[in-house]
Amino acid sequence: MADIDAAHPAARARGRSAGRAPHKGQQTKAAIIDAALGLASHVGLEGLSIGAIAELMGMSKSGVFAHFGSREELQIAVVREYHARFERDVFHPALAAPRGLPRLRALFDHWMRQTSLEIDSGCIYISGAVEFDDRPGPVRDALVDTVNTWQSAVRRAIRIAIDEGHLRADADPAQIAFEIHGLILALHYEARFLRSPAGLHHARTGFDNILARYQP
């Protein structure tokens, strides 16, 4: 990802193979991951099981095991797929905006839109953090890795806005990113749990207030 983020290794690997048609095994694996992501969006990563996915796909458990040797492997694949889609839907479109503050605004707008679309399902980053915040292991590591990747991308977008003179030279990218992330978490809570129609307005107003404090 150009100025905003360097593509995740898994995304780069997908890009290198994009020109080749996937064989049947790859198609089946992709279909399993898609079904598992849909399920995890409603029941969380902990709600995934080889048996549940096999039933959902109309496959045998051994058929699913042929692609994922354990539930943990399946959970990690879901985390990575969610991250790839997050990059596709949130970060990549923002690159069309001019560098600096316009791109940062576009990033936040796409992020809010993504959060709104997840009202009836859920955010794997948020639900995963609740499920695995105190549970060390490969699934937590995968979640932390992907979250660190997009948080670094947000900080990079803020640094670019500083370099372009759109934000004060003494502004702290980590602090601004922290405040922006807080707005997204609040929006998710208000929209998904409280079903408040004012959530988007409050989030956008909060974002404008943050920028106003850090503009020259």
C-alpha cells in the first residue's frame, strides 16, 4: 500500500498470484474461509469449529481438515482474510484522495462506513480483542500483527499530513491515531449496541474537533 501502508505479507502473496486461476483446492479453501469469516462475524472467532464449518459448507469434517489441520489454523486464516478485506475496503480507496489531510479524511470516512456496515455482524478486530486479550497464542499473535499493521498505516497517514503542512509540526501521530481509534470504538458501541442513529454524526464531529486542535 503506497503512502498509507505497506501491504501485509499475505496480501502481497495474493497479489503475486492474482494473474493465475486458482485450482479447485484453492477455490474450496477460499470458500471455507469466506464461510468461516461470515460465521465469525456473528459468533466470534471462538464460535468457529471444524464441525460447524463442515455443516455450513455441506462437507465432511475430514474435508475441512484437508485444508485446515486445526481450528486454530482456521481462526488465523479468518483473521488474515478479514485484514485483507479491511485493507481493500478502508485503506485502498483512500489512496485516491490527495496526500495529507484529504487522504486522512478519506481514510476516516471509509473506516466509519465500514463500521456502519458491520452493525448487523461485527468487527473481528474488536470481538477478537475481547476474546483473546488475555489468551496468548498464535491466534492472538495474528490479531495483534494485523492490528499493528493498520495502526501503523494510520500513523503514517498522519505523518504525511504533518509533512504536507496540514497538521502542526509538533503534532504527535501516535496520540492523534489513538484519539481517532477511540472515535471508531465509540461509534461501534453506539451503532451496534445502543443502535443510536446519531453515532455517525458524533464520530464525524469528533474527528473534525481532533483535526482542529492539531491544525496550524
